[in-house]
Amino acid sequence: MHSEQIDAYLRRIGAGRPAAPTAQALRELHLAHLRSVPFENLSIHLGEEIELTDTALVAKVVDARRGGFCYELNGAFGALLDALGFGVTRVQARVYDDTGRLGIPYDHLALRVRTEDGGDWLADIGFGTHSHLPLAFGERGEQKDPGGTFRLLETPEGDVEVIKDGRPQYLVEPRPRELADFLAGAWYHRTSPDSHFTRSLVCSLITENGRVTLSGRTLTTTVDGERQVTELATEEAALAAYERHFGIRLEREPAVRGAG
């Protein structure tokens, strides 16, 4: 990324250019990204291609002002952090389902980030409801975060299990990976009927005092712990909600294939 692209990305997330790639700068960028770029799987249901290259992912987030799911969001964020001088390692993880079983290899893309002041962090802005701030990668005690209480535990095999509020979330393999390594995982999640991404719609964003989520025509807003659910009656209302709450302008409403 050249300097103008970096500046455009920082404007997209409402962040200033950090003076140095420090832990505090990483925390600020991480939270700014979560509050500006939605976690969404709309491309899957709009029939849009998902290209896993730095150029394509940054263009989607910055130029098209869209969001994405893990491969896209952490892929784009990793490119930004690289350009700002952070030490970025892309790592693969397998996600636990509700029964405690692990998903496929390359189920999830996360980032291990090293900072100039000696920090070693797990940064993840692509896992939906997760930590708001990076997690200390080497810390094995509880880590308090606005998103919950987290722990990172090393397994006998050398992997790292990420736990939120006492429940395992995913298992990280610390070995460095390339963005292209995640192509099979991304293909699975946008095509397989067994993937939860092909079976549901989601567009979700952290706000300063809560979260807003649009799932199909169900709009859920949480403000200071108070949750309100609104059913939108028409396509026009859904499209207006995408633009109002997420800054996403669509020509047609995405719909789950076979729904209804």
C-alpha cells in the first residue's frame, strides 16, 4: 500500500496515522476498525466474488465502503498494519461449534501482531462478537475486555485455544500462513450448505454504547445493555437500514438462497 492508500484506509476507520507501530496504536486501530467496518457476509448472498488478495480486500473495505467476514476483514487489516510497520503474521484457526466440535482447517483467519515496544498480540476484527481490543498472545491468565473475559491457553500440541467467558471460541495454530492459504476455507464458507454463512445473513457493527445487527429483515440494536428488535416490513426498509446503520448502499436486498 502506498501512502495515499494508507491515508484513505485510516479515513475509512476514522483513525489518525500512528507515530510508531506501538501497542497503544494497535489498540486504537483495532477498536476504530470494529466501530467503522461491519462484519458481514452479504457478498455470499449477492453472488459477488470474494478475492483474497491485499489489493482486492482493501478496495472492498476502503473504496466500496463494505465489510466482510474473517478472511476479508483480517486480510485487509493485516495489509494496513503491514504498511504501518507492524510485524504481522497471518495464522489459521479452527472454530468450535455449539457442541464443542472443531470446524475445518483454515476455518478462520486471525493476526498475530508484534509491536515496536515489544508487544505480541492476537488481533482479530473478523470474528463477529469478540474482543474489542487485541489480546496479549503470551498471557495465560484472564484478560478483561469490553467484549468479555478472555483466556489464551496453550495446548500440548503447541496450539493456542482462545476462550471467551469460559467457552472455547477457536484454536489457533501459530505457524505463519499466507493469505492464499485460506482460499479453500473461504470457498467452503461461501459455497457449502454446511457453512453457517450460506444459511444466514448478518451485518453487524460495534457502536460506542453497544451494537447494531441486521440479519435479513431483523434489526437488533443494543444500547447500554438494552436490546431492541425491529422487524422491517419491506425491501426498501431493509436497504435503508443497511445504508443508515452500516453505510452500505445496495441496489438489491440480499437474500438467503432457498429461504422462504
